Amino acid sequence: MSDDGGLWLLAAGPIGATALYWALYRYYRNTDKSHAFERETTVEAKPVTGSDTLIDTVTGTRETRISGDNVHDYRARVRRDG
Amino acid sequence: MSDPKTPPPLPAAPVTGPGSPRDVPPLPVQFPIDPATLPGAIRDELEAPDPVALDTASPELRDGLNRCPKCGATDIRHKLGSDVLVCQYCRHEWQGERVEEAFGLGEGLDRLRGTVIASGARDIDAGAASLMSFKCTGCGAEVTINTESAMTARCHWCRHVFGVNEQIANGAVPDAVLPFHIGKEDAVARIRQFVDKRRLFALKAFKEQFTPENVVGVYLPYMIVDGNASAAVSGKGEIKTREYTRGSGNNRKTYYDADVYQVDRRVDFTVDDLPLESSAERGNLDTRVNTNNIINTILPFDTKNALKWNASYLLGYTSEKRDLDVERMRPRLEDQLLSIARAQVAGSVRRYDRGVRWEREQLEVHGTRWVSMYLPVWLYSYHQPGRNGGLLHYIAVNGRTGETMGSVPVQQWKLLLAALTTGTIIESLVLWFLVVAS
């Protein structure tokens, strides 16, 4: 075990405490709940169409995801064109 | 359809981000921490069973009248657990008419064009009074009904029962009503079960004053919207092409190479029976000042079984009045349609294993159909004193399916103590580990 590799472990206590606090708070207060209309409404969709064009390559990044990944944040609105 | 000259503003949504109703709600029965790792008392609460939500289907329905069709008496009650009305005078029973078939609401969604507004969903006339008076046909006395909170009344003199059935322009009379199927005792049991799972850290005063028998049955106003729309989204997606590590020992780091794609997607879809709160107050889901998101969560209802309006269904229950017009609700509809479109296209971008960043979106609403309905909710409330008038906590039971959701006020010091204790234990384990390892 190196000095550098071990010190970040010290954050485990505060992180664990915060995680438990928020998990229990939400379990009691349910502030994160709402009607899941995305999956609870009857939606009939025609097949999705579209295009994919290679425009660039990234090399040597340390990020595991694209920056600003919002593919699952259905309710986060982005710029509206019409 | 959206007017290109004046783009509708998004509804006031002061609370956003993690932990707010703007989050896509988690799948049912999901707790972020594995309960098996938590102390016994907390684990028992988490793993106790939830109230079961019933799947309800109503039998075929036929004719509906406000007077008893057999004897003409007005003393009519709703038979709980069914959609049947019973005449208290001659015991005649009959069923209301389903709006789904009567107005053809389930058909032709893909051919929907323009804005179709049912007569009960018309714009509210600001001058229309919410107090309505009737001349009793039995004895001639004046009877007043306050449509803000009730839709039926009884003549004090001759016991004649009145119901507001005429579609006046004050927003009180909807197109359809969904009668209660869940009885009061059932609702009380569900609320008790819900709270029993949340006692350990609940506010002491809440536990002391907990009397679920005080639950009230209330008909809340909703707009049930069918829509036909097209949406287009565009953004960037990344696919990982290489993963490698550089350096050695402590400087060992992982790097990635990726291809970046311009991603465009388009989807045409129809939405059937999307429920939207048609009361401005109930539609405000700001979790800092109210707990209306609780009532929002017990949606949806089996609105396919809604019956043609008949005030007799509301006898013995309170009601809230609609105060929003179709145009004022359109921004919220468009917001939800865009969310649905984003959920629909999510499946087509799975190959982007480094995710997609949507940058632009477009929505074209071809047609919408708006039907106003009263939907049945059992509401238990607890007022927690505090700053700015405190906070009203709701526990709500869906009057049809039995789905239960609630907000239980927490005893902050207890919760903090539990979190700090857990944090201290973890921290001591870490310190012990570091000391042993070095």
C-alpha cells in the first residue's frame, strides 16, 4: 500500500455518512418521486429513424463517458429548435 | 401545435437536478444502498412489504342519469368498489356510461389533428362564480353549492339531493369521472402499512398524531390528453475504440480512444391518456414548499374506465376545481412529450457505449385531444410547523389501483446521528486498515 493510494480511502467515512443520510431522507420524504410517464403511459411509436456520421476521433482521454452525457436524463431539456 | 412566433415558456420548475421530481423516477423498490449491509433495524423497515396495488378493470357499462331511471328519486349513492349507482329509495341499481366508447376516445390517435377540446375542458370564464344556487324542484327553497369543494348538496327542507351536472364555464364540471374503487378502510390500511415502514427516523410529533382514520376522499381535477407528435433530437455520441494504460506503479493511468459521431434521431409517436394536473396549485411540484409530487406519483389511473359525468358519484366526497385552461397546460404537455420522445430514442443509441450528449431537440405536435376528469384520491395530510408556514406532508392512495406514496417528515437529529455514526464506523475501519497496511 502506497501513501498516495491509501489516503483517498479516508474519504470513505464522510461519503458513506452522506450516502446513508440522503438514501434514508429520500426513502422517508420521497422528494425524488414523480409520475413515471415515460414508461407508464401508452405510447405507440413508429420505428425510430435517423443518421450517424463519423465526424471526429478522440485519443488519449481519461474520461470514461462523453462530457455532458444526457442519454438517460429524459427530462433534462436541451436547446429547443421548434 | 406550437406557435413559432411565441415559443411557450417552460412551466415554472424551480427545483431541478438530483433528488427532485425532475429526475426520471427510479424503478419501483430500488434503494441505492444494499439493505443487507445496513443495521438490522433499518433493514427491517426497508424490507417490509409494500401496500399492494390492485389491477382494476370495470365491467361493461351502460346508461347514466342523475335521477333514478325507475322511480325518479334523487337520493342516489355510488356503490363502493364498483361503478354502480344505487337509488336509496327503490334500491334500483344501474351503471354509468364509459366515455371511452361514448366519445370514441381510444380511436384514431394517429389521425389526430389540431386541438380537440371536450366540452368539459373548455376555457374557464373568469366571471363565472363558483357558488351556484338552485331552486329546489321539490319545495321551492334555494340551495347553494360551493363548487370549489363539493358538487352535491341536499335541500335542508325536503331532503332532495342536487348535483351539479350542467357544464357551466367555471371549470367545475368535467367531462368524466372515475369513481372510487378503494374503500376508506382499505386506504387506511395502506397508509398504516406505508408509515409502518418509515417509523425509525420519523418526526416524533408525526408519530404521536398519526391517525390515518382522518384520511379524506377527494376528487382531483386532471386533463387526460391524447397526442400525436413527431420529435427530432440531435447531438454527439462516442464509441470506444481502444482502452490502454500508461505508466507503471502509482502513475498507472487508463486512457481511452473514441470515435465521435453526429447522431440524429426522429420518431413519430402517439400518446394515449397522459394525465396532467389541471389545478395550478397541484401542478406545482416544488418539493421545497409542498409535497404535491406525492400525489403526482400515484398516477396513472385506469382512465379508460372513466364514466360520463354524474355528480351522484361525488356524494360524500370533496372535490377540487380545475383552474387551468388548455393553453396554459400546453407547455407542460410539450415538456412531457419531449421527455417521452427522448425515452423512445434511447434504445436506438445503445451502441454508443460512451454515451450520447443530446444538444438540440425539436417537437411538432400534430394533434391533441383534451378531456377533463375528476380522479379519486385518498389523502392523509400532516402539517409540519416551520419557517414560511411549514410544510404540508401528504400520504396519497390512488382510489382505483391502491398505489400508495407519501412523505413522512424526518427527525433530523436522529437521521444525522445515524449517518454520523455510520460514517465514524467506516472511518475507523479505514484508519485501522491504513495502520495495518503501512
